[in-house]
Amino acid sequence: MATDVQTLEERYIDSCSRLDVLPNPAILSGLFKADVRKARRESCTLEILLEYLKDIDFNPLLEVCLEISESEIEAVDIRGGSACVLSGEYALALMRAIGQKLRSVDLQDTSFEKEFLRDLSWRGLTCQVLDLRTSHFRKLNMMGEFMQLHTLNLDYSNSLSSFKEDCFTCMPNLMCLSMCETRVSNLWTTVAALSKLPSLVELRFQNWFCCNDATHSSGSTDQDDKTDFFHLSSSSSIGVLNNVVTNRDTQISIEDSSDDSEMDFSSQQHEYDYMDLFSNVAPQMDGEIGPWNESCPECY
């Protein structure tokens, strides 16, 4: 039988007492709101706001997250924020503890360390929506498994200038990709990376002119005039990208900046040892942490 939300709340309070930590009001509020949604026969979703958490809140919340897969909670949304002080390794451990019920991760304006972005890229997440607006990637190389991801937002990532060719290889369900206001100024040089997305139906990109088999909707007066919107049928998205190659008298290659000083995800670095984080967790909770339109209603 699935664990109800009220039981999760009681176990969270007991865990706080056992670990000598005061219950975090933001966590209690999130559980209460999830319980209210359940009572109203709405989708029982839990929202975790990272900007209200501190490192001391990690262990009791981790115990709750490890139980979510067997609970009445249907989905979990995680949001960061500019005031977030929780360490990046703790944030990633919480996300991976939630597992398949992790629905969306919004890290807009969240300033995690370089290692956080590298580990996220190499190990992946199970979320469906990932918002990385204003992130500090220089060269994007998301090699980890993002098997459930259908929406990726990279808008306003001002350092982002190129993609590794093998980027996006583990995103078979990605339908919506937005990368407006980045330094990737020429889409022709990213075809090899984008061609790895068989399910792509919508691409948002600045300064991309019309190409064959794509419906170009120029932005309305209230849209940024630098942004072009393309709606690609799922069955022809790769064909459209191939048409880009044949219709442009341009050599296609992936941009590779010689200056990797700011952000370079091309070399695999030491990953966080998440099991070390569980040393203070009760033995019975010793679980395993797993590694814009109608067609895409949750796109931004």
C-alpha cells in the first residue's frame, strides 16, 4: 500500500527529532500542500524549493525523498533560486533520490558550483522538464542519461558558445529545445548535435532563417525580434536538419573554442560520492540513488 502524505510528514518530523534538526517550514508547507491537492482529487505533486533549504536540512529530507517512489505523491517539482545556499552535491543527491517521480527541475538563476553542472551533464537526471536558463556552460556536453526529458531550456546562458557532437545522444524523448540569447550564433554548426534528437518537434533559436519543410512563425510584436520559432513534425525533424546541410553552401562542424578556461565539460572529472552523504541516514533508509504548444504542454 502506498505511503500517504501525512505519514511522510510524520516520518520527516521524527527524522528531524532523531537527527536533532529543526523541521524546515518550507518542507512542511510543501507536504501540506501536496496533501491538500490529494484531498481535492487533484494531482498530488510535491514542490521542493531549494532556496529555502540549508545543508543541515539535507539528511531528514533525503529520508523523505527515498520514500517518495512508494508514496501517494505522483510527481515532484524542484526549484532553485538566486538565494539558494544548499550545496550542489546535496541538491543533486535529493534529485536522484526521488527517481522516476521527478517531474521538473528549475535551476534558473541558481548559482551552483562548476562541479554541479559537470556532474549533472555526465550522470543525467530522470526529470521531464529541465530549466537551465542563465547557466554557465561554455561548451554543452550532456552525455548523461536524460531518458524522460521532453523539454530543455538553455535561454540566456551567455557563456554557451558550442555543442559537443555527442551532446543530446541520451535524450530520445526531447521534443522542445530553447536556446535563445546564447552565444551560439550559427545553427548550421550544431546540426550534428541536433540530429541526435529524433523526437524534436520545436526549436527556439535566435537568428535562424527559414529552411525547407519547416514552418517559420516570425515573432509577434511583443516577442524578441531576434528569435525565430520552428515547429518540426516528429517524423521529419532529422530530415529538416539534413536539408539545412544540403541547402547551405557551408561546411558543417561543431564549434570548438580553444579557450576552455571558463567551462569545459569535455573531460570527465571526479564525481560526487553520494553514498558518503548517506552515512548519517538511518540504516532502514539505505536506498540506492539512481544514477511550447499543444504537442508539448509543459514547454516554456
